[in-house]
Amino acid sequence: MVIRSPLPDVEIPPVSVYEYLFGTITDAELERVAVVDGVSGAATTFRSLVAQIDAVAGAVAARGLGVGDVVALHAPNVPAYVTVFHGLLRAGVTVTTVNALASAPEITKQLADSGARLMVTVSPLLAAGEAGAKGAGLGDDQIVVLDGGGTGDGPDSGPGHTSLADLLADPHPAPDVTFDPATHLAVLPYSSGTTGRPKGVMLTHTNLVANVAQSMAIGVGSDDVVPCVLPFFHIYGMTVLLNLALRTRARLVTLPRFDLAQYLGVIQEHRATFLFVAPPIALALAKHPLVDSYDVSSVRAVLSGAAPFGESLAGAVRERLGEHVRVLQGYGMTEMSPVSHCIPFDRPEIPSGSVGLLVAGMEAKIVDPATGTEIDQPAEGVSDPGELLCRGPNVMVGYLGNPEATADTLEPDGFMHTGDIVTVDAGGVFQVVDRLKELIKYKGYQVPPAELEALLLSHPQIADVAVIGLPDEKAGEIPKAFVVPVAGASLTEAEVIAFVAEQVAPYKKVRSVEFIEAVPKSASGKILRKDLRAAAG
Ligand code: 4UW
């Protein structure tokens, strides 16, 4: 049985992301502040933002980049991210967004796999960014350092790299590019999906436009002030902050990293109204003593997504911030641009511990993973749990260069496997109750076990290995490795942890190790993660 969104259909215009966000902007809107640098306080109006985006598009086109080219964007949340991201899209370039915490080998893999021809980074990330780009065969002239720094050790501007200012020094008009928004790839974020290593997720301009239109139900509006602490490089920040908040003409306040005191300071100083968070930030808002030292009375809504967020934490947030605050939840996946479910702002009866309703234009099926039988939405009460499959205008085209993984994830009829176990009630309210796929979520970030397992297997003293997520109050889950040492090995837990830590982004670190004699596997050789989870308690 196909479950349809109960929300009214929304119009999805057949235009580019730039056209959708700024094509109909009014003179009055152009005068408003669009982006504030949360660190320096510098403000940019929509007029100046659009002019800068056009200038970046012109500069990019003048370098010979456009439709068919991929550029990597490797930066934390700074105002220039907004202009460069949208400038690249405006020029017809496909942007692969790189995690700001990524290690050099991780960057190399993503750049090589996506075929990126230019790396845009910032000086604090230059050490990893430059090594990563060079590993993928990019030359010095293919690395742009937004703030012009050259050493990776600070603002000391070394020679050799072009800055954003250099790019814009010789102004060029925005190019006249034409492409079909329904098929042209806007972005290539990387996600492990339901299994395996990170893969390039092909999202078109229409996918992104659709998801902004669909996410209007969240209820963010032009009077909202939105601190942007969730990274723009992750699909949640990209769609909800870089696209939705800009389209609704809200004010974005950028923060390059999460520091609770700085975050609370921004909320107080800028009278923030709508907080988009992941569960660890919600936990801090609910429980951290520092919150009492700041005036957070301007907040009218807190929306959590990216990892499980239960009723008790939602209740604790409401209790701390005030009963007038709407505590909302969204659910999604990179492969769905990402939002497939949310609690609409104007539906206060929907429990905050649920993921709410299918967004407009979305269809879902719930399938028993053991039998493949479809589970019906009940006339009353709650359905049995099953795997969620979704279909809609926001669902990806597929994984770049990986037809096998695409075929495993996307059914021929357009339904996509999420790898999440859900229930639905008679009113169309969904709950995420478990995760079928192997993915681990550390503070909302993806940690693909297959990637860590491949890395660990490259250690000469490791014969076999399996990695699972252990429940953790603060992080949601932490990666734990079950290691089978080779005969006679003298490996310690600390050595295993250090071996991984040297090669991956910090959030992917293995945080616990257990030595075992054999990894439990099915007859077909699949790791029996459920058995390991049960053994881990
Ligand atoms: N509850 C339980 C949740 C939830 C969840 C995600 O890194 P990705 O690919 O993508 C994301 C997307 C986050 C997001 C989407 C839409 C939205 O409205 C929102 O809040 C505004 C956030 O994280 O990871 C996808 C996987 O993350 C888990 C789930 O396993 C999913 O397949 N996940 N949201 N509310 N689990």
C-alpha cells in the first residue's frame, strides 16, 4: 500500500536553484540582511549577496568552468560559503561538498571519484585540503583558498594560491548558461547510503528546488533569524539553511563550528528565532548549565534532525526554553535532498518525538524486511514496523558511477530504500524506530562501518574485523571495532584506535575495541551485526 503525503501539493517550478531562490526577489527583500557573520558581525544584504553570487559565477565561467564540471567546496560555515556555493551553481558547475573535518586521504578519494577540477578551501583547512587535492592530481592552479591564506597555519598569506578576492579582482558578468534543471546535477554530496563506502549522490537542480518547496511546511519565515551551526556541506544544512532559509528571506547567522557559549551568544545577540539542530545540540540546550546565563527568549522553534530524537529529550528542550517554543523534528537522507518527513509548524498535536508527516508530494511504502510484504497504514492505531521506502521529486537520480549501488537502492518504480525501520499511524504520523542499514551516526555525522573495516583490514596485524555503533547518550552512537588479530599478534586497543585516528576525520574515530576470535557471519559472508550488537549489550 502506497502512503501519500496528507499535505497539499506544492508547485515545483522547472527552474535552476539560483532562479528559484532569487529570480523573484523583490526590491524590498533586496534591502534586507541575508547573512551575518556570527564571528565578526559583518552583515550582507540580499542585494549584495546576489551581486556577489553573480560575480563568483562570472569569475568561475571566466576560468572556463561550467556545465559538466565538478568543483569541490571544502569550508566551514562562513558567509563566503553562501556566495561561492550559489555562484558555482549559477555557473552551471556541479558542486561536491567536502566535510570540513575530512582527512587528506578522504578528500583525495572524494575528489578523484567525483572528478573535481577545482578545489575551493580556506586557510585553516589548507593542510588537509591541499594534500587531499594534490593526491587527486590537482595542481596549485586548481586550488583556491577563499581567505587567501597560504600556509594552513594561519592568516599568513603564502604564495601560490588564488584567493576569492583574486578571482573577483577582474570582474566578469554572470554567464548565460542553459541546462535542464530536471537532469543537470547541482550537487554531489557523499553518503554511504544503506551499505558500503561513501558514494556520490547525484542531486539535480529540480531535486533541490523540490525539497525547498516541500520543506516550506517547516514554517520558517522572513522574520526568522536562523543561526547556521549545522554544516552547509551536509545535506541538512545545505537544503534547510543555504536554500530554504534564503528562499524564505530569513536572516542567516553563520558559525564555523559548534561552541555552546558562542552559539548561545549568537542566539542572544541576534535574537535568534528558529534553531535547526541535531540531537547533541538539543541535549546541550536541554541540559547544559551555561544556557541559564544567556537570554534565549527570542527562540520560537527548535527543529532536530539527522539522528534519533525522542519524546523525553524534546520535552526537556521545551521545559528549558519555555512552553511557547515549538519543538519539531525532521527526517531525511542525503539521497532525498534530504527532507522526506517533518512536523509542520502549524500542527501542534503531532508529537515532537515523531518525525511527523510525509512532506508534500512524497509517497512511502513500509515493507517487512524479512518477508518483503508491504505493511498497510492502519485505520486506527499504529502499524507494524518495517523498512521505509520513499518516492518523490526530491529523490536522487542515483550514485555517481555506481549502477550496482543505485540498483540496490532505487527500485525500478522509483521507490528508494532508506534502510530505516519506521511505523505509521492512522493520521500519517511516522516514527523512526530502528536502523536496518549498517550506517553509524556519530552526532548526526555519517560513519560508514565498511570504510573503517576496509581501513582496519589494511593493518598487518588484523585478520578480520567488524565495526558497529554502540548507543551513547551524548553522541547518539559511537563506533566500536571487533578485531580478530592475526596469529601471534601483540595488538592493543590503543594501537587500533590510533591507527584509525591517524587516517580519518575525528568523528569517524573508533572509540572502543574488543578482540574476538571470529567475526560472526551469515552463510553468504555478511557480517551479523545484530549478533555483535547483542553481544555488546
Ligand atoms: N530520526 C532518526 C531522525 C533522523 C534519523 C535522519 O546524513 P544523512 O544522509 O542525512 C541526514 C538528514 C537529516 C535531515 C533531514 C531532513 C530534515 O528535516 C532534517 O531536519 C531538518 C534533518 O542526516 O543520514 C540519513 C540517516 O540519518 C538518520 C536515518 O538513519 C537516515 O537514513 N536520520 N534523521 N529524525 N534517524
